[in-house]
Amino acid sequence: MATTVLNSHPKPRAPATPTDVLPTDAAQLYTHIHPILVLSLYALQFPSIVADPVPALATALVPLGILQIAYVAICLPPTGGTATPVVDKKKPGSGAGEKGKKGGMRGTIIPGFLSLIVVSIVIAPLLAAILVLFGAPLTTHHAHTLLAAAHISFLATLPLVYVHGVDGAAWRDIIALLRPVDEVYGGMIGGVVGAWLGAVPIPLDWDREWQKWPVTIVSGAYVGWAVGKMVGGFLKGRKIGFE
Amino acid sequence: MALRTLLLAAANLLIPVAILIFATGFFPYKPFMPGLAEYEKLGWEDAMGWKEGSVPEAPFDKLVFMVVDALRSDFVFGEESGMTFVQSLIREGTALPFTAHAASPTITMPKVKAITTGSIPSFLDVILNFAESDTTSTLSTQDTWLAQLKAKKGGKLVMYGDDTWLKLFPGFFERADGTSSFFVSDFTEVDNNVTRHVPEELLNSDWNAMIMHYLGLDHIGHKAGPRSPNMIPKQKEMDDIVRDIYSAIENEDHLSKTLFVLCGDHGMNEGGNHGGSAAGETSPALVFMSPRLRDITPHTNRVSPTKPKEGGGEFEYYRMVEQSDIAPTLAGLLGFPVPRNNLGVFIKELLAFWPNRIDRLRLLLRNARQMKRIVEATYPSLNYGDDSRALGKECEPPLSDGQELACKWRGVVDILSASSRHITADLKIDQLYWFMDAAQEKMSSTASNYDVPRLTTGTALAFVSVVLTFFTLPALRPFTPSGIAYALTLILYSVLMFASSYVEEEHNFWYWAVSGWFFYLFIAESRKEWQSKFIFHPAIMLLITHRIIRRWNQTGQKYAGADDIVHSGIFHGRSSFILWALVGATYMDITIRVSRHIARSIVVFDKNSNSEDPQAVDANRFLGVVAVLPLGATAFIFKLAFTARDAPELTYGINQGLIQWVEDLSLVDVARMVFAGTALSVVWIMISEWKRKRDRRGEGSGDLAIALFDLLSLFIITQTKAQNIPLYLLFRFQFFFLSLLDLSPAAITTTTLLLTQTSFFALGNSNAISSIDLSNAYNGVSGYNVLAVGALLFLSNWAGPLYFTAASSLLLSALGRPRRNIAMDEVDSRDWVQKEREHLERMAKSEEEGRKRRENGEAWGRHVALVTLWVGVATASVMVACTSEVSVCDGVGDRISFWGYAGVRIVGLGGGKVVGGLMGRIEA
């Protein structure tokens, strides 16, 4: 009765593989430190975000962007324009580290920046539109919504853009939840689900300042992203089943 | 199969039985004491030195009682109030201001009962408020201050204003002129009808009570909220009336001993509605006025205008008294016995009319004895004697409510019997107030009148129903996302029942869950096939329509009165043609749909053509349109005519000549024409489809189900407010997009359950009783007919859920899907031949699946099982939440939520089964 979805979707491409964190010591270490850094930074800024969301969220984007670029530059293999070079890179094993080092700034930081630009220009507005579809105010609070979308997209999608580039097929699989899980992908799923769950406390009658738009969903996205990244790391290589 | 049907039938029967038993425990019928009160025996003649049967002299002999509907405290006392004359009286001490706490339900009829009897109305009164015709709810047999005043020598009453009073007190009034509050768009006429009687009545000296009830201010609230620009002028108008009456009292000899009371029956919330227990709704103003008051108010607070009390509620001005206190206070001031069922306490400030402490004691003791009778009747096992020597165990902790009151009464008995000179009269007065306040609190609180065994039985039966349904469920494994979503939503929802703040904001839960679910549908569909124009993906379109639907009407408590599409102004005034264009489109859509069915029926009765031939049907489309257009047009004109009277601001964009023409139509007749036309179409189509089925040798086509659904839609929008009708166009879109998605039966069940709830709230309903919309309950009904009004009321308020329950049957049978020939055009435009074939195969497969589902009824049975489980679990959790945590269901206003839940489900199931049974089974 239950037809597996994959059968009905014959794919000419090579099967997608999970993204590995670079095998260097720095990468292996920093990938665990990174979420702690991001979360503590957010916790530090939380009071000012609650007090006045727009300027505080705008300011908070800068360190978040820097940390995310640092994370992708240190820990993740950059996209090669298509999906194949990523696979290629992993094969030499220790060679990848050498290559990464050799590329240095130009090889990693610049793709990081490019990803940041793609995310800010393309994904953040798209996400803002999705937020509105999910119930964000349409006629007011535009800056709030846009900044919330920017935070969620920096967190959840910047590493994905860095790893997969703008490969349409890969992104289709990403949206359809067809890619094997890894920490980057898990972080995205966690971030989005977290943002959705973050809306739950808004209507409660607790009359707290932090219940206002968009504090809870941004917080939800941060926590969800960290959890998703961790879970994704544990379940690496698994596929999400829908049957 | 048979066992399963049996179990399901039993489970479904149990649910209404459980609700009924629970409800009788939750809203127990309060026995009231019949007959007119007489002065209570005083007792303690020796100790106090008064004579039995003696009555302190009353300072007043006439009463002018002016009720201004929804007169919230700040409308009189606040700094922005327009009632400057009343405020000047407060400053000079001839007016004594209070905020009178009005217990929920804050609706006129129960509140009038509370004001006149001094009792706390039961939930029964709320229902009777809607079924106004009911004569068993009249107060003609009950003890009220009206009955007492009429019973006095030469007592004559006159009444002008809201005809609620005339219904409650039939035959009481010497002269009366009732006004009806049916069309709330009437701000002026309804009040002028009252005011025009005032000058002549002030010259008449034959009455001893004149009652006025103004409705205009409430109408303004309902229409435009408390900040409406019409509000201050209306307050000024009321203020002028107060000035006229007050100066007559000052100048006319026969009015010199007249007490003038101005009060609201309830308040209003920020949205201008009432019925619930929000601060604004429960805080009406109460002012006692008379030149004689100047002597007794030198020490009271005369500041006016003022701000709400520090540390008090948002609308708490001056001292907060209970609304029920009005009855015993009037009894004292006008000199008659306190009404028998009174739970009110004489207002302390007005005691100053009697300089002699003994008079005050006599007054209060009679008030206390009258209340004690009710306490005794409620807790018959306890000792409430006057003999202090018969000491019982009343005061030994732990104290139950009854014991506590008995103990306090002991205190009264002890202090009155004491002979010591140290015990002053003031101390005794304090002791009496101590007892009466406690009695008032305990007897009015909701918890004291629960019937716990019935509550438990009802809850247990609901659980039995859940257990029975559990055995009929389809196999739990393998877990499907739809199954998980269903289970998670149900669990979360049951948990939310215990969070009192989510009861008022429940719509947010459904809006949130539906967004997530539609996004899931997008992902799930994308896994099967990626659509390049993903913006136009059916699931994304569902999400977009959902986003519009949820903003249509602002509902709930937290953001009550916030802007929404209906109130944003795009439908108001000159631009209201936008609304009517959308309404017209909705009617046109349904008309065209129905005309298609009629065209087919023409072919069926035509011997020369084959009804299965689409071309033959198309050839008759014109005839079909001609046949249906009168019905569609009449229905549209009815809506226009109704709205022109009910909400004229929504018709300013329409040609005024047309409006004038439709305003002359008889609403009742036009509504009846629409209903009759719809019924006729149903019968006609049923006959033709029956014949067609026979021609096909018993093989059904499912067309009857679609036809019935379309006619049901027509009926439903006739029962919907004009500004909500475009919602049904959006619902139709959602239905269309859902039919484009290839949903599994479980997914259909989950989707329609979610949409059933969403549509209820999107139409502007909420769990507060104030959101119940009466305006369409009288369509086509002239005179009073409880059954018809009740049925229409139910249908007009639960129309959205009904719509989606019916839609679920169509979706489940894969009916109403785009026909294959339409899909072919789509397929042709594709490039890949392989895709085309796949698509065709899938279409054929899903149609085949749908046919199979229709035939063996398996999917239908599963659907019913899941819906029944949903109803059972929801009912059980509401019951447990209401029993265990009173705050969830505190106040009768919130108790409507219980009825809301139950109502949605009963209609959902009952309606769904009737409609769905027709569609799903007969057509098989």
C-alpha cells in the first residue's frame, strides 16, 4: 500500500551524499564550538532585542554573519559550482585539508562572502514572504519581519548555500527533504521548525515583553538550529522517510 | 465490519448523552423561591428594643430607573466622557456614583434579571435570551422590585425602551412602548422612541416607577466600538435626558421624593461587544441621583471626572458594588421587602439616610435574613438557628463553604444576642455585612452550584466513547505523517484546553497548525514531483488563501478590536462596491455550478439525448442558467436588502436607487423565496439523479453529491453576513486546490478537521458568547418560532464547519476533482511524453481509487472513526478541564466555549453524516 517516494522519482544524477565537516583538527573542533558561540552571543543581545527589536536585530546580524562565514570557511567544503567537485574533494582524504589550507582566504572566505550575499538578496526576502504567509504582519512591522527572516536565513541557509551553491537540483532536493541528513542540513530543518514552534507563546496572556513580534520566532530559530545541527551530525547519512 | 459500525454508532450516541449529562451538572437548574416577599421577622425585640413588624421610614416614594444599554463606567465617570451634567451632580453631592460589577454572561436579558431580582442568572437565561419568545423565562411569577412596587398601594409602572422588559414583565406596565434591538444600525430612532414619552410622563403623577431602557449606545458599540465618533454625541444625548429628568425632580412637587437611578446593564470590550467576562464588559456605571442625597454625601468621594481606582481594574471607578445590590438597596430606599431570591447587599453609603442606628440595623437584618433563607435552602444540613446556645461544629476547621456561612451567621446571632453595652450598633452592622458579603460571594460563585456526580458521569461517558472508538480505529502502524499530524494536533489541542489563555485565543492554534500542515503538504508533494512554477503550487496557493482567510475577522480577547480585512475600510462607505463585487462573484460561482446540475437534469428527462454525453449537457447549459438565475438573483437581492438595513455603511457604494428599491422589500418573504427555491432545486435534482441512476442500472456517478454540496453552499451563504460571504469564495478556492493535491484518506481527514476549526474562527466566531451572531437567525421567520430560530442560529454560526465537513465527504470520495478532459489540456502542454503518460495513469488511478473508496466504504469508515475519536477526545478534555480547573470555564460567558466545542462537533458529525451519508453511500 505504502509506495516509497523514491521509487517514483527516477533520478539520472548521482545519489546525493551528506556533507562532511573538513577533516582538519580546527574544523572538527570549531564545528562544536560554533553553536555555543552563536547561542551565547544571541543570549547576550537578547535583552536589547526585546527592548527594541529593529536596531538590535540589525546590529546582531553583523556578528552572526561573521561567525557563520568563519564557520563555513573553517569547517565546510565550498561548492564547486556543481555537485560533483564536492564529492571529488572528499576522495583524496587528507589532501582536502591541504587544498583547503592552500586556498586560504581566497578559497574559503570569498565563497563565504558570496554565500552571504546570495542569502541576503535572494533567500532572506523569500523567507520574509514565507513568514508573512505563516502569519507575520503584512501591513506593519516590515523591518521586524525582514530582520527576522535575515536571522533565520543566515543561520539556516548560509552554510547550505556555501556547500551546494545555487545548484537548482540540489535545492529542489533540499526543499523536498530528500537529501541525506548532515549537520548543515539538520541545522536548516531545525532552524525552520524552531521558528515555527517559536510562534506558540505569542498569544498567551503572560503579558511579557518578549512575547512581541518577532522575538519568539527568532529565538526559536536559534535554538532549533543548534538542536538540528547537533541531531543532524548524529544521524548523518540518514534519509528522511515520509511513508 | 458490523461490529465496527455498531461500536461507532454507540460512540457517537454516547457523545451527546455525555454532553447532556455534563451540562445538567454544569448548569444546574436553580430552584427559586416563589411568591412575593414579605417583611422578615426581625427577632431580638428585647435586646434591640424594636417592635416586631416595624419598618424604618423610606426616604423615597417614586423611582425613575434609566438603563442605558452597555453604559460602561468610563462613559460616565471618565475624563473623556460626554456626560458632564451627571459629573456636575457628582461634584455637588447630589449623585452617588458606583461601578456595578455585572457577572458574566453580560447580555441584556440575564442582566435585567439580575438588576430586578437581585439574583445571579443561570446559564439557562442565556439560552432563553436567544429564544426570546419563551414565556417560561418571564419574571411575572418571580419576586422583583417591579412586582413589589406594583403591589404597593396605588402602584403603577410605566416602561419605555428595550422590549426585553415587556417580555420579562408581561402585563406589568400601565403604559409602555417597546423598542426592538434587531437592527443594530439604528442609532437614533430607537432612542427617540423612548425620549418622546419622557416629558409627558414627568407631568403624570399616577406612576410610582418609570423605567427607561436606551439601546442606541449599545448599537454604536456593536457597530463601531467604544471609540466611535458617534459615542460622545450619544453620551451627550443621554446626559441631556438626565438633565431634563433631574430638573423635573427638582421643580415638580409630585416628584420631590423621587429617586433617579442611571445605570448600564453591562459594559463593552474594546471591540464594542459584550457577553464575556472581560473587565470592560463587566463594569457598567451605576449612579443614584436626587437632591436629597446632598445631606448624606459630605464625606464621600465627589471628584469628577476621575480616573479608575488605583490598584483596581481598568474600569473600576469609585467603589465597586455588585449589580445584584441594586435590588435590596431600592427595597430599602423605597420601602418594600427585599425580593425573595435576592443575593445582593444593601449599599452601605445609602444607609446614611437613616440617622438612627437601630433603623439601619433593622434594614440590614431583614436583608441578611432573606439571604440566609437561600443559604439554608442550599445547605439544608447545617444549623442556622437564632439560638446561640445550640452550639454546633460550624466553626471548626476545615470549613466547607456552607460551614463557613453557618459560622458567620453564628457570629451575627452572638453579637445581636449580646447584652454588653460595649458592643455598639456599628459593630453589629459590620457583623451583618460580614455575613452578607460572604453569603453573596459564596452563593454567586459558580463552583457552589456544580452537580459533581453528574459532571463525573458525563466525563466518564465521554471517555467510554473514546475507548469504544479506539477499537474501531484503523491499524496504527505504519506511522504516516498524516497520522502523526492528526495525533499531535489532537494531543496538543487537549493539552491547550487546560491553558486558560488559549481558550480565548484558540483560533491562533488552528491558524498556526494549518500553516504548518499546508507547508508540509507542499513538501510532501514536492517529493513526488517538482513543480517548476512552485509559487503556483496548490499547497502554496492554499497557504496564501489561508493567510487571507485568517485576517478576515479579528477574533479572540487579546487583540479584540484590532484591524482586520472586514473593518479595514476597504469594504466600507464608497468603496463597498468591492465587497459587493466579491459577494456577487460568490453568488455567480454558485449559480453557474447549480445551473450545470440543472442542465444535466434537463438532459436526463430528454428522451432523445444521453445524459452521459457532456456535449448534450453543455447544449443545455443556457437553459440551466435561465432556470437558476432567478434563484441566484433573489438570494443576492435578499443579502443586499438585509445589509441595507443591518449595516447600511456597507452599501454606500451601491446605487442608491437600487438600495431604496430593495429596502422596500419584505425581508421575510424574500428569505422564504430563497429557501423554497433551494429546497425545490434539491428535490428536482434528487429526482433526476434517481432516474439517471436507474438508467445506468444502479451505477451512481457522484454528481448528486456535488449538486447537494453546491446547493448547501447557497443555503449557507444566505445564512452568512454579507462581509463574510467572500470567505466562501476563498473556501471554495481551498477546496479546489485540495482536490488538485493527491491526498491520502488520512490526510483528507486531518486537513478537513483542521479547516473545520479554522473556518469557525475565521468567520468571526470565538469561544466567547458575545461572538454569537443573531442577525441571520430570523431569516424567513416571522413571529416567534423557537425551533426555526434555533436551527437558523446554529446554522449561521457554525456554517463554516458545516461547509468543510460536507467538503470532506466530496474529497474523500474523490468527487469534485477536475474532470479528466480538463486535465488532458494541462497534460498536452507538457514536453515529456513519459510525464504525460505517468500523469494520465495517476489520474486514472486516483479516480479508480476514489471509486473504490466509495464502493467499499472502508475509507469512509476510517474517516468517521477518526472524526469520532477527535470529537470524543476533545469533549472529554474540555470536560476534564472544566471540572478540574475552574478558571478555564469560569463565568458563564466562558462556559459557552464548552457549547462551542460541543456544537461544532455535533454539527460536524451529525451534519457530516447526513450529508456525507447521502454523498458517500447512496451514490456508491
